[in-house]
Amino acid sequence: MKGSAGPAAFAVVDLVTLLSRWQEAGLAGHGARSDSAESAGRIAGGQALTRLASLDTLAARTGQQRADCVLVLADQQDIDRLLGVGGPWPGLIVTSRGAELPNELSNVPTILVDSTRLALATLSASFDSRPRPRAGVHPDAKVDPEARLGDAVSVGPGAVVEAGAAVGAGSELRAGCYVGSGAVLGERCLLHPRVTVYDGVELGNRVIVHAGSVIGADGFGYAASPRGAVKIRHLGGVRIDDDVEIGANSAVDRGTLDDTVIGPRTKIDNLCQIGHNVRIGSDCLIAGMTGIAGSVVIGDGVIIGGAVGIADHVRIGSGARIAGRSGVTKDVPAGETWAGFPARPYRQYARSLYLVDRLERMWQYLKGVVRDPLGDESPGAEEDPETGPADR
């Protein structure tokens, strides 16, 4: 495997094919002017669509280059911005149901959908033309004879697959990846360059791990002794379920005795730390630079903002939301939104900010500068801002 089978600069997708894919995925809406793939194709005149464009990209293109574009307009503001850019118009517009489309766009094929963001996700897959390596083992890779590779697996240069490891069909191990002894990767997994998967780690199907991440390192566990910290051997592993994605330079530590677990469809951003014995449910979103200490339990559908710190053994209920830069030191009930440090229910947090902002006025009241400690009045004309009311 000496090269990569990269396609042309942009995938070429005709409108009928595109809409058929949408219908298969159950995402196509009944368009304002396109009730089916067939009728939309007739309206488009067989126009080939070669690029999923932003408004800025469209503005930089001219003539036929614009006619090749698909444009997703999230809201009325985007529609107004498109009018500001002016024609020629894109080959296809996708926007939300209820959008008010002006007469200027009356001849543009348009599809109305319930979720423009979900439509964008579907379209991005159709137009993804980034190069993919050919199946096979690169001459500079090392695959132990006792490792098992499924059909159409790609192993890039410098990658290492140890004895007893199993890599499922269609998976990709890009340059410099390491898969330890006994590790298991499901089908169609993607390990970007220099990902390390330790022994005893299990990845489900379609798991994506971005460059530089480490899955299965020892957790931070030590026992105190007269001669200093004594290492606790970590005998558990890591289990990552189907359709999980982990960002670049993140770490998921193995469990002490049981596995660290990440549930299906959970997405973890760059530069995150998942400590030993953590259990994360399904469909969670964890933003960058978040650190989750050992033995934390997180329910399903939890959203955690960026740079959040979660103390060990905390439990976060399903559907909870943690605001960015919060420090969670105690359990969060299901469905609640918490913020601040220490994190607390959002209404309490917002009120504390309000009261802190009033401290200066309270101080001015104690000095006699203002009459009302919580009001908005300024000192009267008879008052001196430095000494207070004239009669004092």
C-alpha cells in the first residue's frame, strides 16, 4: 500500500441521487418546489452538484461555480445574507420549514427540512472527498502473525498491531498507530495518526479516534506508604461502544479492576481526560479540555461544556447539562443545568453573580455615598461621591 486512493477534488453528486440518499435516510422534506427527487431533478435540469458551500465560499465564486453549489441556510438571517450576496444563485438551497423565501429565489430548487443542522450532517457525508487509504498493510507497518485483520483493513506506515489483537473489517489504522496485544477493534473503526490503543481495550463498530489520543493507559492510582506512593496496578480495560468519537490528544484511562466504559454515540472533544473506572452513558457530548476524575458515573444524554472539571466518584444524572468552566464537586440530578465553581443549579449560580455585582453598591451605602443599597440611584446633587451626603 504505497499510495492513497484519493478521489477528485470534489465529489460529483447529481440532485436526484442526492435526494434519493436523503429519502433513504428519512431526512428529505417535501420541498417548497420539489416534492420528490424526480421533480427536483427536472427543476435542476440535471445540474451536477460538486460542492457543499458556505455563504462566504459562495460569495467568492462566480457564474457556473455557484450553480454547482449546495447551500444550507439555517435561518431567515442566512436567507437575507444570501440576498445580500446576490446572484447567480446556488444549484440547490436547503433551509428550514417555515422559512420565508423571497421571490428572487423562486426558480432555485429548494428543500425544506425539520433540522438544517441534521441536513448539513447528511450532506457533509455525501460531499466528503478527503483522501482515504487503500486497503492493505503498508510495507513499513508491523502486524504480528498472530493478529487478526478483517476484510479490507488498512494499516498505514509505521503502525504496529501486536499478537492477539483483532481489527474488524473495513477499519483504518493510519500512520504510526499502535494496537496492543489482545485489543479488539470492531468494524469500520478509524484511528488517525499516532493513536495508541493499549492491550485489553475494546472498541465497538465505527469508532473514530483522532490523532495523538491514548486509550487504555494506567489510571492515576497510588497507595500511601512510609516509603512514598506505591503504584496500584490497573487490571481492568477500556470498553468503547459503537459510533463513539474521541478528539485529538485525549486520554481514556483503563479501570483499576473493572473496565472504564464509554456508551454508544457519545462524542468527546480534543484534550479531554477520562479517568479510571469512569462510566459514561450513551449520546453524551463532552467539550474540549474537560477532565473527569476516577469513578465518575455519567448518565445518558449529558452535555458537558468546555474546560469542566469533575471530582472523583461524582454521579451526573441523565439529561443533565454542565456549563463550561464549571467545577463539579457533588452529584448532579438528572435533567438539571449546573454552573460555576463549585457547580450548583444554574439559578443559584446566576443569583450569586447578581449579588456579587451588588457588593460595591452595598459598600457605597455603608460609606453613605448612596441612600439605597440595592437601587440604581446615583448620589444626589447634595452628596459628595467621596464623603457622602452633605448633612453627614
